Amino acid sequence: MTFLYKNSSGVFFAKNGLTKRSNHCRLKSRNGLLTLDQRRKHMDELKLGVVEGKFADIIWENEPLSSGMLVKLCEQKLEWKKSTTYTMLKRLCERGIFQNENGVVTALMSKEEFGAAQSEKIIEDNFDGSLPAFIAAFASRKKLSKKDVEEIQKMIDKMKED
């Protein structure tokens, strides 16, 4: 299970061994530890629709980039107007995925970290937080290759060492 903690600067970070960036989540809590309800609300904010996902991919593939360059890329790839780009950017910045500081857009959460957060939400919501139950359900519908099993075993062995 992942918990979000507050560092000395008041910035939250995930403690699960996966997150490398400490400033991807700016939430407030009295004691620095988020309640389950707060975590669920934050995870809900991390959902991306299809169009939001395309926009996020543009940023992840090109960061760091100027907000002007982002406008040009969105005009080319999504046929958006400048106002649409800035509205979407503001929305995803408010959700703690990206930031726009001094006209430079960067990710506060990598695409991999975002995917990990989404996976965690699926497991929490559908399998009562049980990774073994998720793997069992997945493996019952799709046979795992020998390579998949070996990679999973390596991950388990590495976690045992930590």
C-alpha cells in the first residue's frame, strides 16, 4: 500500500519505492499522512480522459517545453486554439500532474508514475487492495509467458531484499 507523506517543505510524496519525484502531489493534511478518503480523492483527480491523455503525452514526450511551444504542438497535433491549450494545462496543473513555472511546462509526475498510480487505483477499487488477487484474476484470463513469470519473480526477489 502506498502512503503519501509530507516533507519539511509541506510537499507530499509517495512512499512505496516507486516514486522518485517528491513534489508531484500538493495536498494538505493536518498531520502529514493522508487518510484513505483523501488518497481516494487524489487518485480520482489523476484520471485522464482520452483527450487529456493525448495532451499529457505531448507534454511527457517533449518536456521541458515552453508554454508557447506547447501551444504550437497542440495546434498541430490536436487542432486546438491557444485558449484551449491553456485551459487544459491549468486543469492538469491543478490536479498535480504538471506545472507551468515562468512559462516552462514540466511534469510533476512521470508517465510511469502516473501509470503506477492508475494501477494502484484499479487494484484498490476492484480487488480490495490485493495485488495477489489482481494477478490471479489477470492470469486466469491471459496465460503468463515464461518471460513474464521470470520478470515477476525477479521483482518479488528484489522486494524481499529491500
